[in-house]
Amino acid sequence: MGVDVLQVLDAAAVRRWSHLALDALEAHRDEIDRLNVFPIPDGDTGTNLVLTLRSGVDSLDAERTDDAARALRVFARGAVLGARGNSGVIVSQLLRSLADAALGVDRVDAAVVRAGLYRGASDAREVVADPVEGTILTVARAVADATRELPGDATLTAVATTAVTAAEDALGRTTEQLAVLADAGVVDAGSRGFVLILDALARAVDAEVPELPAATPPVHPMTGERETGSPEFVYEVQYLLAADAAAADALRDELATLGDSVVVVGTGEDVWNVHVHVNDVGAAIEAGVGAGRPSSIRVTRFTGDADAVRGGSAVVAVIDGSGIGKLFDAEGVHVLSDGTPSSGDVLAAVHGSGAGEVVVVANGVAAIEAAEAAARTARSDGLRVAVVPTRSPVQGLAAVAVHDAGRRFDDDVVAMAEAAAATRFAEIVVAQHEALTSAGMCRPGDVLGLIDGEVVEIGRGVSSVALALTDRLLGVGAELMTLLLGAGTDPDAGDTICRHIRARSPLTEVTIYDVGDAAAPLIVGVE
């Protein structure tokens, strides 16, 4: 590079280091991707580290500063905000710790770098819910110990080269510390990336330091996308979180009860990068909602396909009851069968669909509110999300029936909304309290017949009220009538109503579904 040996890091050296580190990781990306076998062969550790460093480099390139401490802070902050995967998040914390050590100092000299490396080893363990030896944490501790043993007047070159030597030695020992690494005969992938970052620092300080050669990892099959943790957990969830430190600490503990590979790293400005492996995506995101304001949510299912590759459209339906949910599931819809889900649950379903364009069919006021909140967050993450609000599941079924994945997204949303609006709905409920309705006074136990949400019939039997409802609906014309029979409804009621409809309107097509656990004994849709 043609630079003198530095005694202090200036802003130019920090920039040089950032670019050398990114270049090294990009050059060694395939090697690192093929290294990871903890706990199963992986294909993205090197990629995650590249994306993490690239985010830091982009932030630093956009910042005009001659102050080394400021440059370190911007580099670290960018890395935290863009950190990907378990290794990327931990590396971002190590950069953050070095930046913290440089705060308020006049010179980022050897002593500051040593302090930052030592601080990083401790901080990194604190942000990981369940530290594991044989990983970056072990290598970072070896680096901290080795540089701390140097004499007080050690030069910046001595600190940097000692760090690289200690990291390489510790990297070689990771094979002995994790049985899965020993079985594959490889070193820890994330730690290999950390060694390259330290080597880049040494070369930024002293141009005479030679670049580390590439290793030749054994070839093994790639069977998933997972850096750390138990294969018991199916999803990787990552998001940025705006919250205070106490809330972030509490979130780390809560996520540890839901899954593993929990890492929560902050920028120092009450913004945190959260990483966890779970089975319940909704619970992981909802925990973030409870702690603060999550954004940039990414959900990856460990199937070998990167979460970043999104395409096509999908439909998410919020349904009350698994019986009705099966009708939507049969249409290829992603179903939430809890009628009152949280916004986190809906958001998880949107991300879990893997689509870049998602229509949420939300049935009922509470579901619509949760869906709208989830849609706003998902849009900020770059997805196209629209909510089709429906008041009854039969309107939702009408919307789903006209969904066409090959149609322009906006046109599809309009078509689904029009189909829902064109569907009249009726239902039967049992009164729980005495009340004055639009059809007169009702008392507990009365059977109420509602059309489009308004009480139009009051009676004592489900069948008689159902027949009166269908007469009203047929009176305004009906090409298609759909009946959903809920829990407690006489199995013969459907046939009775069907015969009645055909006698009154022979041209009306009737479809009957037994949905079992629906809240209402009968739900009717008319198109």
C-alpha cells in the first residue's frame, strides 16, 4: 500500500483497514462458507461476514471525518446495523468494543487498541445468551490475553501482529474444542473470518505484514443454512430493535427461553441487532414488539434457500378456528387460525411466506388492526403488503377464490377486495345478555340471525332462524350460497337448509362445509 508503519490509527488507516478486511473476506468467502459444520454443514457464514463488513464499509465511506475515534464508531455502527448471522453479529460487537475504547481519547494508539481487543472479548460473551467454546468467543479471548501480556511500550504493529498470531493459534485449537469440528477436520468458520479481519488491521498498520494465505477446507455437503445452535430449531430470526438497554437485556433473556443462538448487540444509541434461532417465529418477533420497535425483520427457514431471495405473491389469512382455517389452507393460503393474533404473529406469517408481495386477508376488527400494524412494519422492510379487511370468513373465502398470483399485485388486491365486498354474509349467534336490537328485545339464550352484522331475526331454535335468514337472502337474489356449520349445530341442519334453498331457488348453487370449531353455529355467504 506504500504507507509508513503507523504508531497511531488515524481516520485514513481505519478506512484502509475496513476495505482490506472486506476485500479479504470476499476473497475467502467460499472457503469460509465451506468450513462451517457447527452444528451442521452451512453455506453462508462467509457471506454473512461479507455482508456485515460491507455495511460497515459503506457507512464509513459515506462519512467525512478526520477523527479516528469517529471513524471507528461509524464503521462499527454500520456493521451492527447490517450484521447478518450469528458470526456477523458477534464480529460487529467486537468492532463496537474497539470503537468504545477509543471514545474520548486524543490518539488511537497501541494502548487503545489493546484495551479495545480486551474489552471486545468480554463484551462479546455478554451479548451471547449461551457462550460456546471453540467459536469466535474463544479466539477473541485468546487475542485479548496475548495482547495484554505485551510490554506497556509495545508498538501498534506489535499489538496487531500479536493479535493475528494469537488468533491463528486459537483458531487451530477450535477443532479440538468442538466435537463436530473434529469429526469434519475443520476449524470454526466464523473464527477464520475474525482472523482475516485482524490480519487486515495488521496490514493497515504495517504494509510489510504479508497477507494470510487461503486455507483448503474439506469438501462436505451443504444441508442447511445455519451457523450455530441446535438443529431442533427451524427458523433464524433477525431484526433491528429500537429500545433502551434494560429492555434489550430483558429481551435477550426472553429469547433464550424460546430458542438458541441468541445474540443482541447495540450501536450505543439504543438500537440493537437481534439474532435468534426458534421454532415460533411469531413469539420471537412479538418479544421484540414488547421490548421496543422492531424493523428490518428477516426470517430464514433452514432449508438451504436464503431469505433474501423473495419472489412472487402470497396470501396470509387470519381466521378464527382451525376448521375454517382448513378451507383457506386448501386454497394454498398461509393461515393464522387464531382469530385475535398479535401484530407480531401476522408479521411473522408475512415474512414466513417467503414472498415479496403479500395480501393479508384479515377477518374481524381485531385481526384487521393487527394486520394493518404488521403491514406497516413489513413495508418498511421493503415488502409490498396490502390488507383486505373482511367482516366474515365467507368474505375472506370469496377474496381468496379470485386471487391470481400471475396478475399485477395492485390489480389482484383490487379484485380480491371487490369480491369480498360483493359477498353478503349472515350468521347465527346465541344471545348472552338481554339487549335491545334492531329486531326487538332479546334475552339470554335467544337465537339471533344477523345479516351484514345487523340483527334481523330473533327466535328460539337454530333451524327456524336459519331458514328465515336464508329466505331474506334469497329475496334479493343469490347465485352461490356457502354454509359453514359450526360446533353444536345439528348435523342434519345443513341438509334441511339446503333442501329449503333449492325449493325456493332451484338455480342457486349451495356448498356446505362442516367447520366444527367456528364460533357461530352457522355462517352464510351469498354471492
